[in-house]
Amino acid sequence: MRFFYHVKTAHSQMKANPRPRNGFRNRILKRLPAVVIRRLRKGMRLVELNQWDSLYEPHTACGYVYFPETGMASILSVLKDGTMTEVGTVGSEGMVGLPVFFGAKTSARRVCWQFQGSAHRMDAELLRRETRKGGALSDALHLYTQALFAQVSQLATCNRLHTIEQRCCCWLLTTHDRVKGDELDLTHEFLSEMLGTRRAGVTEVAGTLQRAGLIEYRHGHVTVRNRRGLEKAACECYRVVRDEFDRLLG
């Protein structure tokens, strides 16, 4: 049975999406000079992506890379028995397709789109040609790589040392920061896979957060009542990762 979480904050003004700069919300594309953008537009177009859309499957050719505008992608480690664990996420701060940037033709991970949104899809070969000679896009992707490495390493620490409740708060805050609007649609099962815990554990955490007055949970609907309280309940990893992206990418 699949349960859907609809997350809505009472503090929507706190996460209003900034006005796009130079036509882009994506932080990497925003950094690029106009002459570079003109070259890239020849092999790039804005596409709408739906929840659960697959961007990459393990060991299959990477024909495109994606620069998210709204929504979020999950980088998933998949075991032989089909078990999936989230090892990283990509929103408007980054790009899906770093293996292409580093010269690989395939990805070892599965990448799926979590929430309906849009991304600029670019031909992989165009990215290779543009970054092979260095320049603004290559520089931006190197900075993004450092930030993503910080996210992945912090996640490893978080999974080892912090409670399910802290990790769930961190995940909800990070996701809410990246999507357009205040509502998140995700299955109970998928959230448990992202956190690497039992589905029953997610239910227990939701009950704990509700009793603390941070969220309201009723019939598969979650309303965030106290965002600041949710931030206090989250582990330090949320701010560590967010600050690193801000430091490196602006």
C-alpha cells in the first residue's frame, strides 16, 4: 500500500523562489556569460519532468545532462535485491550528469526525478565539447563538484551518527527548499528508502513531530506548522550543506 505525504508550510513566504537572473534559476547556468549561453542553447531545451521519471539507469549510456530549474532529482544506490538508498540530491543549485563532465559514458547510479518540475536538458556531447577546453562552464562545474562532495560526505556522517527524526527533518527541509511551491507528494515507501529505514520508522517520526507541534499529520497529509522548530529539530547537516553550496555557488 502506498501512502502520499502532502507537505505544506504555514511560512510560505520564507521559501519564495527568487526571480530568475538572466532567464535561469539554475545556479550554474546563472553564472555563465551570455556568449557561453548562446553556444549552449543550440543543444539545450527546457523539459518538464514528472515524479519518478528516470534520468539515468546504472551502466546505461548518458545521452543528456540536466540543469534543474524547479523540482529535485535523487541519486540512488541500487543493490542486487532492488533496495535503493539515496546518496545525493540535485536541485536548482546543480547538474545531473557529473559522470559525463568527468569523461564517463555511463553512470553507476540510478537517478530519478522526485517532484514535478522542469530542467534544461543538454546533449551530453555538447557538454563534453564545451568543458573540454575549460572556461566558465568547466569552472562552475568544478565548484559544484566540490559542493556535491560536501553533501555526500556529510550525508555519510549524518546516516552514521544522527537519529531518524533528525535526518527526516533535514530531508524535508532540504527538499522543501528546492521545489516550487509548498507541497510535496511522495510515498511513505519512497521516503523510507531515501532515509534507509523501515516504513514504520517514518510513521513513528511523523507522530513525534506532530506531538511536538512541528507538523500536522492527518490521513497522509502533512502540514508544516513551525518551520523554525523543524530546523531546530534537524541535525546540523542541513545548514552545513546549504552553507557550502551558498559559499561556492552564490
